[in-house]
Amino acid sequence: MGEGSVLAEPGWAGAMRARIVATGSALPPKVLRNADLARMVSTSDEWIRERTGIQERRIVADGIASSDLGTEAAQAALARAGWDPTSLDMIVVATCTPDMPLPSTACLIQRNLKATRAFAFDLAAACSGFLYGLAVADLYVRSGSCRRVLLVGTEVMSAIMDWTDRSTCILFGDGAGAVLLEPSTDGNGILSTHLHSDGNLWDLVCVEGGGSRMPASAKMLEGRQHLMKMKGNETFKVAVKMLEATAREALAANHLDVKDVDLFIPHQANVRILNAVAERLGLEPDRLVVNMDRYGNTSAASIPLALDEAVQAGRVKPGSRILMAAFGSGLTWASALVKW
Ligand code: UT7
């Protein structure tokens, strides 16, 4: 594993950090069950459950885009915090399925919220995007540049699925999660973030067409190059290694042991990956947050969706230590340790 960059080191008493004030999420109502997929490609409910842990996922209705889900998730978080959207200083949106190449999905969400004071931008780190965004938000807050930040992870993965490829179309789902951040000086908040990338592994998970290397064309569409391709098995092996390494890195940086972690929220990619990482770390299933049985892999939305669900279910308490870890296309991987 590369050195990466340590963006926030723990241990400075009284230091300013960012704390998560409220969470929100949005899920489209339409459910796509394994049995539905078995009518579309050569697969079965049994294979999908056993190999991935997924039972169903949510899919948007025609015409719904990432900014729609992201706006709904942000509104839920704003309502819980009691914040007026005009008080936001910055909006960061992590997505690999933006509404359109230009402008950013963040600007569309800013418009929808009428968050007139905020500057807004998208961040591209695929399934690691939420933790990359958390690191950026934390730095802006800690530097004193921003006091109120909205971070959204939102995806319409169904838009880039090849519905004839059984090795990918069974895995992904649509959804959005949002968090609000503000400064904190009481020692709680984001204790550390660690980010990593290895572009040599770019072709493990990719969408090759539609950008500047292979602009949209009839030939590109015919070759289905506007849709996601994945080397699943290779990705699986790398993912287990990277998740374990970056989780351990977060613990070491905070001089903590696995037993000090109240909740582990990994990117929801495959339940076998999550169980393998939990086992390697020595973490019992009751401290592992899993919701991919119902939502599949929602890329940048997966961690904030799982966090919001854990918060609403009362699994997160004041002082809880939450370890988050993600990996995704790029290859990117990251971890964050948060004290609630
Ligand atoms: O967040 C994005 C990062 N991506 C991931 O996290 C994906 C990580 N990888 C995975 O989750 C798993 O590799 C998959 C679920 C994608 C595949 O599971 P696997 O156990 O690694 O299967 P495999 O690719 O080794 O394929 C085993 C067999 C193959 O058949 P043959 O060649 O042995 O006859 C596949 O064609 O399973 C077949 N297969 C399926 N069979 C039924 C692949 N997909 C399916 C399917 N239904 N949906």
C-alpha cells in the first residue's frame, strides 16, 4: 500500500475539527428484486444472495437524476439540523453518475436548495467519494474557511449499468446520503482521514466511453462503452486488502484498538468482502453496519446511507467511535475515524 496522505492527525487538544451535525438520506421507491433480475439475465436469487448478500436494490423512475436524490437527502439533513439552506458556506457532492457532464451536480443541488451563499463542486473518487469529501469538508472547516458544510453522496448507478451483464447489473443500486458539518472544539468530530489512490489499477472498474478519450458516438453506444465494466474477482481481492489496511491505519493514527470501535461502516460492495474484512480485523458482526441486503452497492452514497440508517436506528450515541472505510474505481481507497 502506498503512503497516501494523512489529512487530519488526532491528538491536538482544543483543536478545531469538523463534526457531523445531522444526516439524511433518499431512496427511490421502486424495488428491483433478485427474482426480477433473474428474468432479465442468466442468474438466480440464490446465486446473488450467496455470492453478494444482496436481496434487493432501489432503482429510480425514468427522469430522476442524482441531483434529485441528493437534494432530498440534503433537505432531510437540513430539517433535522434546523439549518436554513442560505446558511451553508460550501456544498461538496461525491458522485460518479452526475446529472450531466456540465455543470456539476453540486451546482444543481445548490439551485434546488436555494443555498445562495454556498460555493459548490463535485468530487470524483467513485465509491470512495464520500470519504474523500469528508476529508475535504474537514479541512475547510478546520482551516476556518467554512463554518457550515453540506456533503452529499448521490448515485443513479442504474444509468450506467449494462442490463445484459450479469456480473455487474446485479450489484448496484440508486440512492443518496447527506451529512452537515460544522466546527467543533470539544474533541468530538472527525478524528482522522486517510486517502489513497493507485491509477495503475484504473481498468478494474471503469466506464470508458463518453469522455474526452472516447467521445459519445454511435460506435461507442453500439459497443456499450458508455456502461460500467468491472473485473469483479480481481477487485474483490484488492478490496479486502485495502479495506483492512486503511482501517488499521486509522486505528494506529488514533492510538486505538479494534475493541475501541463502536461501529464499523464499510463501503457496501459485497457482504463477503465486509465479513472478510471484519474477520481480519477481529470485529464481531454486531459492530458491523450492513444495509446492502436492501440497497446493493450505491457507490458514493453507500456510507452516508448506512450512517444515516445507523443514526436513525439509535445505533450511534454521543461519544460513539465510528470507523468508516471505502474502496472504489480509480483505484481509490480511504478511511475516516469519527467520534460522535
Ligand atoms: O464498488 C465497486 C467495486 N466492485 C466490487 O466491489 C465488486 C467486487 N467483486 C464482487 O463482488 C464479486 O467478484 C462478484 C459478485 C462480481 C462476482 O462473484 P465471484 O464469486 O467473484 O464470481 P466470479 O467472477 O469468479 O465468477 C464465478 C462464476 C462465473 O462462471 P464460470 O466462469 O465459473 O462458469 C461467472 O460467469 O459465476 C458466474 N457469474 C454468475 N452466475 C450467476 C457471475 N455473475 C453471475 C450471476 N449469476 N449474476
